[in-house]
Amino acid sequence: MSSQPQIIARPKVMGIVNATPDSFSDGGRFLAPEAALDHARRLIAEGADILDVGAESTRPGAQPVTAEAEVERLVPLIAAIRAEGSVPVSVDTMKPQVARAAMAAGATIWNDVTALRHAPESLATAADLGCEVVLMHMKGEPRTMQAEPHYDDVVGEVAAFLAERARAAMAAGVAREKIWLDPGIGFGKHMLRHNLPLMAGLDRIVALGFPVLLGASRKAFIGALDGGAGPDQRLGGSIAAALAGASAGVAAVRVHDVRETVQALAVQAAIYKARSS
């Protein structure tokens, strides 16, 4: 006799607002402040639980942006979003000075692709700000991360890295309940050789005991499974990845297509609930 299926909780949906000229998916579309704000409004209307705002692309080969340029793009946008509603804002930056400016403007989450390793003061800054922090795994840095990345056990190595970074953050004074983990799909991972096992092993990352953020939306591994489909042709695969993350117990999914993801997650949750009744 089979056991009753576990009812899954719908992950939060984090909508992406890229105020950058060169994001892999929508670079330049929302660089103008009013266009970025309009996009943020649309994502909120579509059901986003969190908005993740970034002003520096972290796509493979991306060139660095100065902290001053990031602040100039981000602060007015974050302030405008917060002035209009209560949806939490996450800032996607690796620079402590940008994180400080973003929190002063109303952001409450620091989403750092370097897991607080970019600057010597990153850990102390996170502790001082008292904000939520997303620690992401990335091998190398954006300009070099796809240069033949190697793992003997990608899930085990990513889990060990994230556990170590969580310990480092707590040792620096970041409260345990403020820490999120992100396995870094597509960051220093081979399209299929690493990303697929990592997706399949998400439950091992969840088992570390911290909320997990999954960012697989429109990633290249989806295109690799679909004959080279471009970023704007990866909606189906992005939803499949979000559903897989929900089944594994991730706490949030970071996505470009909010309305479609919210709908898919609602249907999945309803089906699981019906199975258990």
C-alpha cells in the first residue's frame, strides 16, 4: 500500500527586474527607469511575492559595472517600488556599498551571487544591515565561470560550499533565520552534465535546513534540451524547472514569467492536495 503523498507548499515567486543593458534574457528592455518601474508593476499585478532588482548582469562573459552606476540605476527604482506597495524588494548585487544603498532605499533582501565573498567587508556588511541574505554557489566569476567547470560530485560539492558559506555568515553575525541558499543553476556549471544532476538533487540542498531559492528561469540548459531554443523560447522548460523545485521543497523560485509560473504552481499544489484528501 503506497504512502500518502506529502502536500507541498507553494514556493514564493520572485519576479526579475533587470535594469541592465546586457542581461542574457531581457538586457536593455527595462534600462530606462520608467520602463523598469512599469515592469515591476506588471510583475506585482501578475502575483509576484518578491521583486529581485539588479543593475549588473551576471551572464557568462558579463563585464563589471561600477558601484556608482549600480546605485544610480537601483536606488530610484527601489524607492519608487516601495512607495507604491508592500511587496518585498531584493537587490541582486555583489557589492556591499550597493547593498547598503539599496537597503536605505527600501530593499530588505541582499541576493549575492558570490555568497558574500566579493569584498572583505561583505560578511560584516550583511550582519550590520540585518537583512535577509541569499548565498549563491558560483564557480569562478561571471567572466570566467563557464571556462570548463569541473566537479567530481556536483550536488555534494555545491551543498558543502553552501553549508560553509552559511556557517561563515552566522559566524560574522548574520542571524540563521535571515539566510537563504541558492545552488546557482547555470553559474559555473556545464549545461547538462552539471545542471541536470543539480536539479535532480535539489532535495539535498533543501535538507541543509535553510530556505532555498531556485533560479532556473530561461537558463541555457533548457535550450540545450530543446534543440538550442533561445531565452524567449524557454517558458515551458522554465515552468518544468519551477515545478521540480517545488516538489523538492524549495522556498522560492526566481522567474521572468510570473503569471505563468504562479498558475502552474497553483495547479500543482491543488493536484497534490487532491491526492492526499
